[in-house]
Amino acid sequence: MKHHVVRKHARLEQALKLASALALGIGLSGCGHNMSDLHQWVAHQLAQPGGRVPPIPDVPPYKSYTYPGHTRDPFDSKILLQLYNAAHRSSVKLNVHRPRQYLEQFPLESLKMVGTLVDHGTTWALIQTPDGTIERATVGNYMGQHDGKITAITSDSVKLQEIVPDGFGGYKKEPTSIAMSQTK
């Protein structure tokens, strides 16, 4: 009985090998078509006279211009630092110990104002996050990634005061706002 099963298995294996060889032969037979038309086209293209490449145009040499009366380097940071109000820089500080609020994890540009709500005399702005959830925020709350404190809420916008780098190692306050999102 065991010998009979082995013989059937050997025949099945031979049949699979034959079927694989036939499939491979049929598949490769499609690759050997006549390419004489391609060779003829290439020969015709090579027989054509070459085109003329236009010469490179003359580029006039660069002539520098010196502005009269401007001897100071406009990118000298020492001069700009002298002009900067040092008292302003020292008065604005980040509160690194303040616990962060939920809406501060999102860039301000990614948040949308979608409405307002008044509850017990408090006006709330309805803010949609990038993932589509609606959060509410009121004056004194923070949103955005630059310590944006909400200073006012109107029916069509949220006004904030952000603390941003001033370019001289300090910080400055900058007003910004989010307008009511136009729904389509």
C-alpha cells in the first residue's frame, strides 16, 4: 500500500513538472516576435543629418553697483542688537511651569473656529482640532504652540496674544487671531 502511494506521488510530481515546463514555453514564445520594423526605423533615424545646436548666448559680465552713502553692513547683528529695546526683551518671559492645555498641542494654523456658545454669562469659542473633534475655549485659555492666550472672543473670531522668539534670544508678545471657519 505504501509503495502504491509513493508511485502516485511520483506521477503527480512528474505531471506538475511537465505542466510548469509547458507554461514556461508558452510564456517565452510571446517574447520572440519580429523586430525588423524597429531596426528599420532606427536605421532611418541614424541616416538623417544631425541638427544644428545654437551657440551659447553671450552673457554680459556682472557689474556691481555701490549705493552711495551706504557703508554699513545691513546684516550686522551688533547694530541691530543696539537698536533693539533691551527692556522689552527682558519683560516678556515664558512660564515653563504652567501646565499645558489640550489645544496647545496643535499649531494655531491647524485649528478652526466653528462657532460660539454662551453658558451662564461665559462666552466659549468652539474650536475644531485637526482630528475633527470640537473643543471649547474661553478668555484666559491657551491654544496653539506659542503660548497663545485667548484675550477676546467675538461672534466671528478668537483673539490671542502669542509669545514668540524675537530673533535676539528673547521673546515678544504678538497679537493674532483665528477667524470663523467658512463651512461649505
